[in-house]
Amino acid sequence: RPLAVIEAHIEEAMNQAFEAADTLGAETIVLHAGRYEPGGRAAAEETFAAFLDRHNDPRLTLENLPAVHAGCPLLGNTAGELAALAGTKITRFCLDFPHLACTTNYRQISFAEELARFEALNVTLHHLSNVRRGSITDEHLELDHPEGGLDLEAVFSRLRRHPEIPTVLEYKRDPAVYLSQVRVFARLREEYRAGG
């Protein structure tokens, strides 16, 4: 699509998001920094900064993304990258655990070490599901999925340290999955609270 069409779509979507948040009295609007063409990271960062100049709202909460999706690199994968993108415009962050796992799998770095770096950010929301062991793609798997590879011990350790931060379970399939996963979440929380 032509750039002008993409930009118009983004402006319309943001206007709709702000209107919906105003109508609902929402205190949080979760924002993704987006994707870019290989080799175009610097330009994408400049575009995102200009976007924040146009859409400066204290409800914006910047979420970390996986390093890649469908072959395209994404912006804002780690705590350090989120802080750099946010500058002084965004002060709140959403920590998506499976997105971080996908990033650490892709970059072959430590999940626990990258997770610890989020302590430096004002995280106000957690997103949680599971990923396959070694996967770079977030499939929004159940927490108890047999091929799950998320470091649940590290995740629940963080949740235990930050009980004031809401956790949202994210699944893409049958809504009935949520009911069963709330129970799984409660069980895992108790298991890891007891030492694991």
C-alpha cells in the first residue's frame, strides 16, 4: 500500500482508539511501536518519534514486541529498546512475557537477564500466555501447553514481586480457553509461591 494510505489508516485508528478510551474511561491504551523493513530501523525509530509528537497521551503504554514476525523485524523488543523509543513521551510500559521469550530465543540471549532489565521501567501491565520451546513466534499458547517453553519460574517470580501490576492472559482461540487458563494461572501462582 502507498505510504499515504498507511499513514491515513494509522491516524484513523489512533483517533478511534482515543475516542473509545475516552468513552470507556480507560486509563491504559496499549501501543506497539510497529515493524520496519530490514535495514530501515533508524528511519522507523524517527517515524515512531514523530508519531509520539502527534499522539502524546499519558494513557499510552508501550508494549515490547517479538524481535521478528512473519520475517519482518519489529521495534521495541527489550526494556532498553522500549526506554529509548519512549524517550520522555511515554512513561508506562506493558511487559509481554511471550514476546520477550520470542526475542530472547531469536537473539539467543538469556530470558531471565532480559526480564530483570524490566525492573528499570514503570511496567503497569503484564501480558501472559506461553510459547513453544525455542520459538520465535508468539502463538498465544496455554500456560500448561505440553510444548510450552516459557520460563514460568522467572515469570511467576516477577509476578510475586509485583502483585500490584495486573496480568492479562492472552489467547487467540476459543474463549472457553480463558476459563481453564485462569484456573491454571491460579495453580501455577500457588506452586511458584510455595517455591516451585
